Amino acid sequence: MTQENQTSPDIRQNGANTKTPLEELVENLHKEFSIMQEEGYYGNTEAITDLMNEYVANNDDYKDYCFSCPYKYTRNLIAKSDVFELMVICWKKGQPSPIHNHEEQRCWMGCVKGRLQETYYVFQDTKDTHGTGLLEESHCHPIENGSVGYITDEIAFHKIESLTEDSTSIHLYSRPITECNIYCPMTGAITRRKLGYFTQYKSKESINVHTSFDYVPTTNSYISTNTTAISTTQ
Ligand SMILES: N[C@@H](CS(=O)O)C(=O)O
Ligand SMILES: [Fe+2]
């Protein structure tokens, strides 16, 4: 598949003179991510950070992609290509992500509503992400409304939570992440989890696949799972 044909139909259909800020962001990301870097990945990290900063500081047309769930934070896909994935994540207070890695991909997180908190974790034995066993908290900081955070596995594992009743963030992954590790801070156990979307391109059609980390949808509700072994089920 090409990068363009995985972009939201809304974004593809609008004419060149009627682009919304989000459409412009997606177009610029496609351009930026088409450039191979010396480091061996697509897209210049600083240029992409600038694009994200510019968008989150000044715009609110992401709101069309916001869908919340009473039980879990939601991942709502805006655009996807072979080399990046852009989504809106809607958080309610008490819906943290579990401690997780990012599969050696780069992750940008722009807070567009509310206020988030990011907590870093490293292995106790090495004080970085290359060890084994138990984790420890290494750092904790807010991601303020209008600002963009950035993380890689080299920096830390992390979890995110909303400090306000509702928060919204725009997450960009390069490359797309389809599954990741979840780390139990008490036991050091690592669980493999598939990542899904609550909505794709503003549509809930895909709701019968995983919504986020921990919930398996049933006909009318979401049931919590406590997976302790590697899970790759859809
Ligand atoms: N990386 C998480 C959200 S966050 O906690 O960074 C996800 O994609 O679901
Ligand atoms: Fe994350």
C-alpha cells in the first residue's frame, strides 16, 4: 500500500485550497517521512517535532477524531502509512496506559486538551532499558497543553495518565506500532499485547478489534483482561 491510500478519506477528498490544519499536518508528515535519514530511518526528528509543535499549539480540528470510552483511553486513527501512524488519544482521569515500550520506534505526543503526566521506568539492575527483572520509576513530568513530548526505548519505558478530568493528545509513531511489551512493575513480568484502534478515520466500524491495551470487546461492553502470558490474539 502507498502512504496516500491509507490516509483518511476526508483528508484525501478535500481540495488543495481548502486544507484544514490537520490535513496540512498529514500532508507535511507524508513529505517529511519520505526522506531517508543518515541514521537509517525515514523523517528528520527535529523537523517532525517542529510540525507537531506548530499543530498542537494552534489548532483544534483534531476534535472530529475524538471518541471517548468510559473504561479505557482510546486510540483513534487519523492517518497511517508504511512509515508513520498518527492518532488522537482520548484520556479520562483514571485511564492510564500500562508501563510499555515503543518497539524501537520514535513516539511524539502532543497534548491538545487538559494536562498529561508521563512517568519513565527503567530496569533496577541497569538503570536503563537494557536490563531484566524489576523496574523502577526514574522520572515523572507533566506534558502541558500545547506542548509535545518525545520518547524512544533508549530514553525509557513509560506510562501516561491524565491529570485533568479529560485530556486529549495527538500521538505520532514512526514506524507504526502494532504490538508492544507491557511491564509489570511488581513482578518484572513482560506481557506482549496487540494494539488496536477505537476508531479509524472517524469511524467505529473497527470497534470489534482491540480498543487499546487491556480490553477485549464483547457485544455490548468491554471486559477487563489480566493477561499474564504473551498474548497475540486479535
Ligand atoms: N503508546 C501508547 C499511548 S502512551 O501511553 O504513549 C499507545 O499507543 O497506546
Ligand atoms: Fe506510549
